[in-house]
Amino acid sequence: MTAVCYYLAYMYEDGKRRLREQLQEGATVHAKRDQQLAKEWFELEDESWK
């Protein structure tokens, strides 16, 4: 492989790693909000079935 190929492979893997980190951080930051939304929607849906 040429140096360019190694560089492109490195950049590709680094991009995947950074995206994975950002997704994990976002999930952690928004976990409480998401739980509250799920609880509200569950209550509304449960109420509509009664």
C-alpha cells in the first residue's frame, strides 16, 4: 500500500471513532430527557387504550 492509502484508511477509521464518541456523548447528555419523553408518551398511549 502507498502512504496515501494508509493515510486515507487512518482518516476513515479516525472519523468512525470520533462519530462513535459523539453519539455516545449525546446519548449520555440526553438520557434523562429521553426517559421523560418515553414516560410521557407511554402514559398517553396507555390512557388511549382504556
